[in-house]
Amino acid sequence: MPKHARRRRRAPLILTSGAALVAALLLAPGADGAPSPNAMPRGDLPGWKQVWAENFNSAVNAPVPVGRLSGCDHYADTPRAYCSGLSGRWRDALWAYPSGWEDTAKSGADGNGGAPFGGTYEPQKTVSIGKGYDGTGTLKVAMYRPASGGSNVVGTVVPKRCMDLRDGRYSARIKVTKTDPGFKSAWLRYEGSRAEVDYPEVDDYTDSTVAMFSHGRGAEWDVQTNARMTTAHTYTWERRGSTVTVYLDGKRLRSGPTTLTTSPWVWQNESRIIGDHSKPNRGYAKPGARAVLEVTWATCYKAVK
């Protein structure tokens, strides 16, 4: 079971605090409207209007190489944000945390200090779109620690059309295809100290299973699964009113309370924060370590009556 510390948007000098309550939950079967675990859902679902869907297949023959997600500091962290190195549909669809923003392990945000080193977000060095592990198109985040040592180089992507949805549904098929110790994910929606939902989240791709965490006054709860991000899975969750419902591979796990209102869907991939004394180097990335996360498809919806 992963330990957990709250994660935040990584703009510099934003510091808050908080703690999570942890309780293991069993998986529960069945859910109306849950998507097929393998194929990208197309079109609306009962109660939900699809506002964005992307399977990245067009990039198989027209790849977006590493280096193109540059100049991402324009209107940062707003729906107007863009990366000037992108053009056309990709500029309209995707934004990334700009070069130089510190990840959680490096900034120590939310009291998560203690890692011997962290990382900086460098989308122009880590993010690409092209032919993936299964022959289809994927969005790749290839993180690494330089062979010379120093800080990790990591990446966080934000789908622009999924920003600022009040009641929203979010689904993505993800696999970590290269994994050395020292890297993690916490995909989330976050609203300062008010509320946060993290799913999927792992402490480290190599040694922890996927969890979901909800934070907020009166809304602290979690779900623990047996899934690992090194196997392809479909992660889906929805927020409607004061309720969040979580799915794994089309099966409902649990519903529970939330105090979320509006915020972006953030694909946050970064340095390991919590060390493991039983592992060499406490499980932190060694010089030359690498990890690659691939997104096969992703989609989001807004609620309709």
C-alpha cells in the first residue's frame, strides 16, 4: 500500500500543508456508463457530454518530437495557456508545466521535503507524441536523471479542453513502459487547501500499486488497488456535485464525498518523494535512471442533465 502525501500544482513558492487519512478498500464490480477498458470511448455517455477525446494516432505518421513542447510559460495555469513550440491541433489541445518549475520533491511543497534531490519540469526535454509501445499513437513522458547527477528532468501535461470543468468525467489508458526507481505519478485536480483528487497515484512505478486519494474538509478518503502502472490500465473518475466516483478498467471501485469545484485535470509525473530505507539509495533515482509513461488515449466530459 503506498504512503501518501498531498500533491499540488508546481508553480514556484506555493506552499500549503495537510495530511491524508488512509484506509484500504476492496474493489467493487459494475458501473453504468463505464467505458470499455481498451478502446477510447467516442461520443457522449448518459449524463455526460464528451468535450475532448484523443488517441494520438495521427502522430504515428506525423510525430511531435521531443523539443516541440517548448515555450509553455504563456498565460501559465489558465485556459489561455499554450506552448509556443506547438502548432495547430496540438497547441489547441495541450499545455505543459513550463521549463524550470520545480516538482514536489524539489520544492518541498506541502511539507514534502526530505528527498535528497528532486526534479524540474522540462517539457521540451521529456514530452513527445508518436508511435507507441503497442504500434498505435501515444503521448510519452520520458523522465530521467542526467548521467552526471543533479536534479531529475520530469514532465507534467495538462489537456486544455479539460480545464475548469465543474462537474467532469476523466478517463485515460496509461502504461509505464520504462521504469527505473525514482519516478512517480499523481494525476489530479487540485484547488489549493480546499480540495484535491489524485488518481491514478503511485509513490514509485517500481514498487507501489495504484491508489486514489480525496482531500478536503469532510472529504478525506481513499481507494487502494492491486494495479501497477507498468501494466496498461484504464483509469476513470467523475465528479458530479459533491460526489466523486472512481473506476478501474471499467469497474466501479467506490463513490465518496468531495469539496471540488473547478480546476484543471493535471497529468503530473515527477520525482519520487518518499524514500524506502529497505532499498539501495532509498529508491531514489540514480544518475542515468529513466522512466517512460505512455498515454494511449484520453478523454473528458462535462455533465449534462
